[in-house]
Amino acid sequence: MTKKTIAFSSASVTNYFDADFSYLGKIVSKDEGIIITDENILKAYSKKFQGWKVVAIKAGEQHKNQQTVDSIIDQLIELGADRQTFLVGVGGGVLTDMTGYVAAIYMRGIRCGYVPTSILAMVDAAIGGKNGIDVGLYKNMVGIIRQPAFILYDYSFLKLLPQAEWVNGFAEIIKHACIRDVAMFKLLEENKLTDFQKDKELLSKLIQRNALLKSKVVAKDEYEHGERKFLNFGHTIAHAIENLYQIPHGHAVSIGMGVACKISEQLNSFSDTTRVTGLLKKYGLPPQFEYDKEQTLKLLRADKKKEKDAISYILLHKIGKPYIASLPFQQIETLI
């Protein structure tokens, strides 16, 4: 096990890489801890949860809403949860987002930590303190930035991860490479998904590399006034089409990266679109998609990143060199 603590402006987060789930009992007392997970994970890993109090919710992005939050809070009250309670979110990005949100609002704030069980959660969703819920088609419209106390990485959870979720998670890894790590981009080009699936050490290093990359970006700009915005590469269009078309988050981000590369081409002669889209295809991700432009623009106009009649869009000068462009919606309509 490798232990790394990252200091943020509001709190420090301890990362336990290549750990075993049983170590959770040394971090959180079973008397104080309550695990929040989904029904699928509870069924698959019931033995791991023995001795813990568990709240299980329905799986899927469609349940990431206030109704589910209310259900979790009702169950916490029934379990006698108080201000000393420690919530532990065990699951993918939906679980970590919702656990963090509930922990932030229950009794005006209690402690929480995460055990991410998907690639996407391990390299992205569980990191950085962003949490929240969707409101209708509007993704993550309600939430707060609040850091967990810890993130525990137990790679054994990946043994039962569906192939589609491996693909889904690698979209965020490719995103990190595009905005911050040229060497990792080359590493991904030199390998393929099955290489990481078969080689535990190779995968472990990749997950740790991505987790620390994102953590360090967030530590410099926790509340997204500058550099943290680069992590939104591919997410502008992604958030508009993900819930609109009920497609996986990673696929939506992949499509969004394809769009961002094309816009970068048009605005600053970005020359590596083929290289980026080729890497996305290599890992089973779609770099383009036929979507309703009017509906998409309508959702973009309500996006959290909008400022009056424009929106902050993350584009690329070259791989590893992103920049922020404030694009008027009228211009976006022409560009896409």
C-alpha cells in the first residue's frame, strides 16, 4: 500500500493506493461508519460489508437526484446517524458524488470518505471534492465543493467491472493526458486497454498517476477560478448530451473532446485532432455523435460554466497545452 496525503485549501485528503478494503476498519470505526453503496455492489461484494451498517440505493445516473438524497437521509435518521457519523461512499462516480453531497448537508455537515470501485471514479469522480446531483436533464446542477477525508483504492473491485465501464473510465485518463501529460498520452498510444487489464502494476501506476495529476491541479485551484477549469476539457458538450441521450459519461466526454479538438482546429489551427480521435477509437470510445444542435445549445445556455451570453470552453493549442476560451453561444452555434 502507498499512502499519499494532498493538502487542499479547506482540508487534507489521504489517498491509500493499492490497499485492501479490510483496511477501511483502521480508518473508520464500524461504530461510527455507515457505508453508502448501490444494490449491485452490495450484492456482488456482500462479504466485504459484513459488520458494517449499509445504506443501498438503486444503481445508475437516473437515480442521482434529490429523491434519492431524501431516501438516504431518511435511512440515516433510522440508523441513528449523528454528527459523529462517518459516511463511506463505495461505488462509482454517482455514489461518490451523492455521498459527498449528503455528508455536506446532513446535520450541516459530517465526515465522509470514498472507496471508488470503477476506473472513472478512481481517476476522476472521487477526486477534487466536487459532488452533487442532477436536476432533470441538467447534470450536477446542485452541489458543493467539499473534500473527503480519504480515498481508499482497492483494485480488486475492478475484477467484476464490465468491459463497458473500463472503456468509460479511460475517457477521463485520455482527457488528463490531453491537457497535462504528453508522456502519458504516448504511453496510452504504445499500449492498449487489454495491456492495462492484464498487468496489475501497469494499471496501478496509471491510476496513481492520474489521481495525483488531478489532485495537484485541484490543490492549486480548488474552487475553479483558473487552472482547474482545464479539467473540463470535453465536458462542455458532454454534460449537455449525456443526460439528453442517456449515454455513458465517458462516451459523452469522448464526444466532447472530439468537438473541442475540431473547434481548436478552427480557432487556432490545432493539428493533432486525428491523433486524439485515433487514441479515443483505440480505447473503444466514440469521438463523434449525431446530436440535436438546438436541444444541446438550450442545455448549454443553462450550464454552470456560462457567463451571460458566453461559456468558458477548454480548447487545445497542442496536446498538453490547454487554454480557456470564452465563446459566445452564437459563435458556438456556428462552430458545432
